[in-house]
Amino acid sequence: MSIQAISLTAILIISLTVQFLLAAGFVRRLKRSRQPLVSDDAAPSVVVILCLRGGDPFLEKCIDGLVTQDYPSFRVCFMIDSDQDPAAAILRSTLNRYSFDNYDIKTLNNPLTTCSLKCSSLIQAIEGLDTSVQFVAFLDADTVPHRTWLRELAAALVPEHIGAATVELVASKIALNQFGIPPYPKITLIEGHWVSGKSLRQIGPKVALDF
């Protein structure tokens, strides 16, 4: 083996070692920085809004994850474009397997000409919220929320200066071309004054986003 080849091999080994050490350090810091989950007594009331259209292959698992959340006080608002949408049949057949009844199924009444159907559904759902709701969680039909999803979002929103948060469920798996839930989901916090130009605490319930 030539000296040049040995040098390149050594550089590659050193580079991989450094990357491994950096990744291991990041994981350790992530484990230490996890916030404690909120208790039942401290858990704020929440409404989860899920807008549906079409028979998404993950929809059934998404609903399964929602109705089995380890959270004491929450309600789910399912928004569908129409009763004839394929999502409606999947939704009702999945819900029938559970005793969970803390939900509403609403159809889009007045699609707006200034935005998409999904945005129209979100606006309709938000406008119908009760004033007792303390924060709102959004997710898509291809998201499969793990059992403590809502508790993690609620914990992230405890600090007064936080206006929105997102739990990243799949990013760590995308790099590995895998599906599933990473063992340590990342929570991203967004200060209130970055959301809609002012603090969400001044304009309504807190918001939790999930992409």
C-alpha cells in the first residue's frame, strides 16, 4: 500500500471517529436536557385538530395514537372536506374500536377563496374553540403520535415566554431511511413574539405544531 493511500485511510478513520464522538456527545446532551413530563394536575386542557382528506395509509395508526394518548384532559377535532371523503369511513371505523368519545367530527362548511382547503378547515376549527382551551395541537394524518406526545408538548409550553413548540417525530429516522419513533424526540421551542408577530398568550391559546 502506498504512503498516499495510508494517509487517506488515516484521515478517513480520524474523520469518522470525530463524527462519532460529536454524535455521541449530542445524544448525551439531548438525554440530559429532556424536560419532565407534566403531571395530571398541571396538564392544561388541549384540543387536537386533525384535518383529513383521502385515505392516507397512516391514517388508522394516527387515530390509534391519538385516542390512546396518556393525557388527562384533551379533545380531538377531526375536520373532513365532506362525508363522502374516503377519510370519513376510515375515521369512523377506527373510532368504533375504542371507547374514546371525547371528539368531534366536523365537515368544512365554507371553503375560503383566499387559502387552501386545509387552511380553511383549520380556521373553522379554531374559530369554534371553547374559551377554556389552553393550547391547541396540530398534526397531519401521516403522523403517528407516541403515547406521551401531548405531555411532551405541554411540558414544552410551560415556560411563559414560549408561544409554540414542535415535537420532531421522524427526522432522526429519515437519515436512516426508516420509519418509526426516535427514542428521544426533539422539541423545538418558539418564543411567543415570533408567532404571528406577537405573543400567542395575548391572542389566544398556545399552539403546538407537529410536522
